[in-house]
Amino acid sequence: MSNELCFQSAVQLASLVRSGELSARELLDAHLDQIDRVNPQVNAIVTLSDDLAREQAAAADEAQARGESLGPLHGVPVAHKDLVATAGIRTTWGSPIYSDFVPDEDALIIQRLKSAGVVQLGKTNVPEFGAGSQTFNPVFGACLNPYDTSRTCGGSSGGAAVALACGMVPLADGSDTGGSLRNPANFCNVVGFRTSPGRVPVYPSELGWFPISVQGPMARTVEDTALMLSVLAGPDPRVPISLSTPGEKFRESLERDFSGVRVAWSRDLGSFPVDDAVSRALESQLDAFSTIGCTLEHDHPDFRDADFCFKTLRAWAFESKFTPLLEEHRDKIKETIIWNAEAGQRQSGPDVARAERLRTALFHRVREFMDEYEYLVMPVSQVAPFDVQTPYITEINGQSMETYIDWMMSCYFITVTGLPALSLPFGFTDDGLPVGLQIIGRHQDDFGVLQLAHAIQQATGTWQRRPGVVG
């Protein structure tokens, strides 16, 4: 019974607590039992804040007894990515430099979740400083894929995706630069939503105008993802790119008639290799679009220069963030981060200016393409979950990957457009590994992405297949 409770949706759980049919304490105990039973097999939750969680669950029940609501997530357990500051809960960024660091203040995303009434279970595993789409670090070790524990869960929100897939939490927060919300969701059969820049205000941030890195929700269903986004979204005066739409927008019904809606499908954007196992898994399910009334066509925009734009802007951000750390702690930082920061140091002002010019041109090419098609759908990742001992993919279909991030072009090409993109459970390889579909919407149409994802989720039911480790 406890295991089944842990796989109910966050929408259902919030309703049960709100109605008094289930107490926040009972809900917390079920999830703590699940963590105790399953987490040793996968290493997803790396810091457990059970004492704090019990205090918060008790406070939620006491408020309930007084007839008070703490918010739309009253009593719902949540885990936080170990890249985001949590007051009173250890935050390490997966780095030995910060292995014992406990912040005094919450990041904005945590403040909003607490204001919505969540119960904080702890922190989820990440790559060191979130760099690379494979979750391992020298502080906690690797996080394992629950569908095959010899494989990676992806990253950098890897622990979050695994915790969701295993029923250890119904909701988790994440972040995404080159695919960190989408790739682990894709590898673990859950939902990860890279929202439009500014949809979820990021604070504190040293680069307040930077649109490449975003924060967003992860869940097992699209409805739960929308519920969490309704709490995270909304403007903040400290974040110059924050969008004005209130978060409540995302609690509206996701039902929609998709008859005649044009959707473009692309296997590879004409630009990068994709493993055949991934293509087969996705293409076998594409009839779901005709099932809901869409017209699916093989087409894609011109993504030339996307690789240069992303790598230039990423290196610029790495130089800004990591140069001070390199000067003092170089021996405690992994080589790929050093390489990326030093690439930023070698760049010139004209390099960054050229990247911005080319990115603007790319945006307009994609905008014009999506005047014809309301959505673009494509693979999330170019490969299926790979050996957890492999730091990153170096070759796909005989084509060499030049850097540690090249195997994620399918995600980071979309990043540079600024469009909202969601990873939806969509299929499995022949050997039972999850494969997600990336659904990309028009400029700032996050709600539209959720609507299409909701409809396809209902047509496929792929999300309901649980990993073996949960029994």
C-alpha cells in the first residue's frame, strides 16, 4: 500500500491531504519508507532532511486541523537539486570544495515551493557543478538508472529523475543549460520541462540577463509538471528577464482539441547522428499524433550555427563562474570544467558578439518555421542510457564527438532558440531502456507545450511503466 501511495500523482496526493483523507505525516512516512527501501540501489537522494520534513509535515497537519491551507502543494513531499541553495540543508554542488556547506538562505525557487506548502525531503544527486549530462561526483558517487542499474540516469538533474521514477518523491525541481532537465527525464521515463527563459525566475544569479540556463519542474506526469510550474512561475522584480504571466495560468485545464494542428517531426535536424535504437523507439509511437488529430510532417528549420552559439555562450558563462574557483581550488575541480572555463578565457569580445548575432538569426529562422508548424518534435537524446562507468559519449554511429557535450546537440540546439521544450516518456528500446520525445513549442508558449504533452501522454500511457528496482 505504501508503495502504491508513492506512485500516485502529486495532483491526487495534494487533493487527498487537502480533503483530510490523508495526513501529511502519513504521506511523508510512506515516502521515507520508499527512500529507505529503494535509494540504496540507485543513490538518488544524497542528503536526507528527515527531521526538517517531519517538522514541516506536522505543521501542515496542524494547519489542516485549523482549516488553513498552506498552498497548492500543502503537505506534498519534494526533493531539491543539489545545485540550488537550501537554508539549513547541506548544498554541495557535487564538489568537494563545498562538501559540508550549509546555506543560510533559500534560492527563490525554494522560497516559492515552501510558500506553496511542500515538505522538504532533501537533496538529489548531480554531476560536479552540474557539468555534463551524466550524474556522478567525488562527494556522493554515481546515480544509477532504475531501469538498468549498470546504466547512467543522465544529468544534471539525474538524482531528481531517478527519485521520481522510483516513487521516492512525487515532484522535484531541476535546472537546464544544455539538457539537464530533459536528458535525465528522457533516460528515466519521467517528465522534465525546460521552460522559457524568465518563466521561472532564477535568483540569486550573477548573470541576471543570461537566457541559456533555466530552472523548472520535473514529475511523473504532465499534469503534475503543470501543477509544480504554477508554483514556480511568475514575475520577480529582482530578475530582469522574468515573465509577467502569473503562475496560476498553469493550473488551468490542459485539455484541447488538436484536430488539424501541424506538427513537424525531425529525427536529427539534419545536423547530428542519432543511435538507431532511439530512432526505432520513437518512430514506432509517432502514430499517437494522428490519434489525437494532429498532422505530422517530416520537416525541420535550418539550425546552422547552433553549435557555435551554444558552445561560445556556455564557455563565456563557465569563465565567469569558475575562473575564481580555478585560481584557488584547481586541484579539486574535474577536467571537463577546467577545459570549458579555459575555453571561455580564450574567447574574445567579438567571439561572443558573433554568437549573439548568429543566435538572433537562428531565432528568426526557427520563428518563421514555427509560423507554419505549431510544434517541433524530435529525440531528446541522441543515444539511449549508456554504461554508468562511461563519463560521456565519444562516438555515435561512427561519428566522433569532439567534446564532452557534443552527444547532447539534440538538446542544446534547442536551448539557443529560447523555446520551451519538454521531455515526455514516449517509448523503450528493444532492451527495455526509456526513450523520451522532445516537444518544442512556439516562443514563450509553455502552456501550449504542456497541452500537447498531456494529449500525447494520454494516447501512449508510456509513463506508467515502472522500473524494476521498485518491485
